[in-house]
Amino acid sequence: MRRFAFIALHAPDWPVREQCRVLGVSPSGYYAWQKRALAAAEPALPAWQVAAQRVFTTHAGRYGQRRLRAQLRREGHAVGRQRLRG
């Protein structure tokens, strides 16, 4: 929806409701689009999780939870054992 993207781009300068009225779209449609766009953006993984995946694949998936946790601590990541269980 190009209209919604236009509204988002100019939201700091013009009120959203006024833009919606001028462009002929509903404000609720804009806010629903904005919510979907935010939900679609995938959050970045924490640094410890990236390091854990790297260490685990480096050792052919044979690192246990204790050794993995010890390695992450050596690399400077403070991770508890319950985090690694998942």
C-alpha cells in the first residue's frame, strides 16, 4: 500500500488522521497496516544466541549444555543454563 507508506513517511510533519482524510483511506486501515509491518519485521537475535549457534555447529552439534555454557562464558556472554535448554 503506497498510500500507507506515504502517510508513515510524513507522519512527523502532518497529523495522520488529516492525511488519511485527504488520501481517502481510513485511519484504522493505516494503523492496522502499521501493526502488520511492525510484526513482519523480525527481531535480531541476541549476541549470546548467535555465539551459541556458532559454537554448537562448529563442534558438529555434539556440545552439551554444560560445555556450551562454559564456552560462552569464556567468550564473555553471561548466560544461565535455563536459557540454553531451549
